[in-house]
Amino acid sequence: MISKTKKAKVIAKTKLHDKDTGSSDVQVGILTERINQLADHLKVHKKDNSSRRGLLKMVSKRLSHLKYIKKSDSTRHIASVKVSKSK
């Protein structure tokens, strides 16, 4: 789980307008942060299969958001992919 301050930084970095908290771009940023944290957790706890399942669900959800962004606006898709690849 990410802290409120880290989540606020991710939202500020990826928002499309002032009151944006739930667009696909923001969701991709938040999911990316959670995926990175969970991947680090799984490096230490290799047998934590419940967390591994959650990680796979988050990766799938992020992919769905990226597909939606690509379908609606390809320039935003490129920016979102850069955010999701940065750590």
C-alpha cells in the first residue's frame, strides 16, 4: 500500500487537470507505484503467493487502462507508457 504523500505526488505528476484524481492516466501511475512496491516485497518473500496473485491482477488492470488510453488518444498513451516504465 502506498502512503498518502506518495500517492499525492503520483497524482500531481500524472493528472490531466486540477481536479483529476481518477482518470486512466492517474490510475496507471498509481498502479505502477503499487506494482513496484509489491515487486520489491516479492523479491524478499518469494513464497507469498497471495501477493503474487494480487500483483498479477494489478498488472492486468494497468494493461487494460493503457489499452483504453491507446484507443482514445495515442499521444497520451506514449506519455503513460513512459510513466509506467519509470521507477
